[in-house]
Amino acid sequence: MDQVERLCGVLGDESRLWDEVAELLRQEQRAVVELRPGTLLACLEERQALQEELRGLAARRRDLVQEVAETCGARVE
């Protein structure tokens, strides 16, 4: 089922991005503790970019889940 494979791919991409977010949050924390405002600003900008990517992946995931459900005969509202 091609839809399920694509869904697994999207879930894998989301997982990878969440790992990146976790590392970025650790970097932000270090920047705050070490009083490095430039690094903090860079982390915030990168986090915004990751957030946009995650939004796009979440939309793709929802669409694929809906496709899979419809293919399996489930009612989707």
C-alpha cells in the first residue's frame, strides 16, 4: 500500500525534526545560561524554521491518514 509507505516516510521525517527541535532547545538553554544572546537569537530563528517544516509535515500526515482511512472504507469527516 503506497499510501502507508508515504505515511511512514512522513512520520520518519517528523521524528527526525523533533530530534532536531530537542537538540535546539538544549542549545537554547545553554545560550541562556551562558548569556549568549546572539546564539539564542540564532536558535530561535532556526526553531521557527523547524516549526514551519513540522506544520507542513503535519498537514501531509493528516491528508495521508485520511487517504488510508478512505481506502480502508472508513468514514472520514
